[in-house]
Amino acid sequence: MKHPTPSAGQTDGIGATDTLNRWRLLLGEAAEDGLSEAAGYSAEGFTYTEQDEILGFLYDREYGEEQGYRQQGGGRGSSRLTVPKWLHKVRTLFPKQTVEILEKQALDKYGLHELLTDRKLLESLEPNMNLLKNIMQFKHRMKGDVLNSAKTIVHTVVEELRRQLESQAVSSLRGRRSRYESSRSRSLRNLNFKKTIVRNLKNYDTSNRRFVIDRLYFDGSVQTHNRWHIIIGVDESGSMLNSVIYSSIMASIFYRLNSLKTSLFIFDTQVVDLSGRLEDPVDLLMSVQLGGGTHIAKALRYGETLIENPARTLFILVSDLEEGYPAEQMYRAAKDILDGGSRLLVLTALDFAGTAIYNERAAQVLTNMGAYVAALTPDKLADWIGDIIT
């Protein structure tokens, strides 16, 4: 083991002692006996007692009572930390990046759900994607002021995600220029040359043989008639949580574009249409109930009823394709949608993680039918849609 170089005025002995103390902090109380045999280390001289207490409160949950873990005490030391005190000390003793890691593991791995059911504790947590996911999973345990605080956090995280995604999405989905509608946005890109020339012919200067333009005419950015219809059906099983979040945010972005008509529904063994809530993605996400079975065929059949103009419909199914009912029903429904003229995109994941666990056989069958099956990031989804509609 390579010891750190002692600073000025520091002896080799002191440097070795500090290194042993760091190993003790890393390995935990179980390493106490082994380290006590090393020269320069003593339990009384351990200099990271407070940090050790904080880490032990969380990570000693890996041990059972036979190793000395006391369930009610939250650790093996003498201190009886509470969750509020623990969180306060974490924020005092560790940098922000470490705090976020500890908070994530406290919620995800060790079940410290008091962080979500105590309003002051909840409000003290860093608003981020991980906290959003935990709120969605445990919102059924929240009431009153706690639920209101949770909604505020969801709004903060969702708005930040929306800002990050909207610019790229709008750029990809700008749509064709409308020749029938003037635009307040004036640029060479949407200048209507023909209309400008025709409307200014009266200003032609015959003596000087010059064409005088006193007004420029610009096309609108989109055609509002005969819009493309995007239908998004989202599997709300627990494994699809990231995709549920990103699907909801992307649907709310699509909803704001005049060039698109957007429908969104979620499903397990039942189907819930959320198209009327697209204006408020926070309300939308807080209405999602994760878990339950999966009936993909039923979801496809419901989405099929929403199709008005198949040639201008993009049906997006967001699912891991783990059908809880006979798979043939799912394949038949998918084939009917494709045979009807709609495009079918199956997203096995919609997030930035880059990994997806899904039923590969079902994915291959749907691909062979003509569906496009992929795991995409939200920006790539916008690009894919943009390539088709523009």
C-alpha cells in the first residue's frame, strides 16, 4: 500500500497513523481488531469518529443482530441517531456529491422512507431525478403538507428536465412551413418569395426598371390542418419508471406544438387516458400508479380506437414487452395497427441510461412485422419523429 506523502512538518509516523485511520473509516468497526495490531493505530486515536457514526448509521444495515447491529438504534455505536439528525450531519460533514449518493442509497437500498414522509426532511433533500422517482413510488404514503411539498419538488425536477429536452425536441419537430398563414418570426428560412413578389408587383418602378418591395411576407412555421397524430401508450409497471417519466415530459412537449396532436395513456391490466392532463406534466406524473400486471394487447386495442388518419399517425408503445396475457393477442393487435397504415414504434426504454431489459423474442416478432423497435433517448425520439413528419 502506498502511503500519502506527508505534508511539511509532518512526520512519517503521523502520516502512517492517518492512513490507518482512513482504512478504519473505509472498512468499518469490523476492522477494529485487525487494525489494532498495526503499529501506530489505536481505537482511542481514531480521528474520524463522527464520519464513522454517520456511515455506520446507514451501512451497518448490511449486518444482522449477530454482528451487533441494533435495528432500533440505526447502528452499532453508542449514539442513537435519528433520521433528521443523520441527514443534518451528512450535509455538514460531506461534499454535495457524496450527500446525493448517501441520500440515494438511504432511499433505494436501505428503505429510509422517513425521508419522504416527513415534510421538513423531504424539503431538505436535493431535487433530482432519483428523488422524483422515489416520490412517484411512495406518493401513496404522503398526505397533506408532505404531498404538497412533494408536488413542488416534482415540479422543480420536471421543469428542469423539460427545459433540457424542449429545445432539441422543438428543433427536430418544427414541421413544414405553412404557405397559408403569416408568421411573426421573420427569417430568410421562412420568407415566402412568391407571395412577396406577387404582392409587390404594383410597386414596380418602370422608369428605373426596379422592383421596389415595401413589405416582406413570411410563412407560418407549421401547417395546422391535417396534423400528425402521436399516440403514446406507456407501460406503468415498476421496471418502466424512467420511461414513464420521460414519456410524460416528452408528451407534454409534443402537446405544445401546433403541428402535432398528442394522445397519452398509461396501462397495466387497465388503460387510463391522460391526454387531458398534458398541459400539466406534474399532475400527470402524480396520477400514475406504478405496478400491477401488464396487458399490452388491451393497450394496443385502446390506442387503435384513437387513430383517425392512419397515414398521419405515429403509434408509440413504451414497454418491456413482458405481456401478462397470451402473446398472440399482442401480435395480432400490433399487426392490425400496421396493416391499417399507421407507423408503430416500440420503445423498450425511453431514458438516458442506455440500457433496457425486455422480451427479446417479442421484440423480434414485432420487428419482423414492420414495427420499429429500439431503446431511445428522448432527443433521439424527437429526431425519429422529426424525420417522418418533416
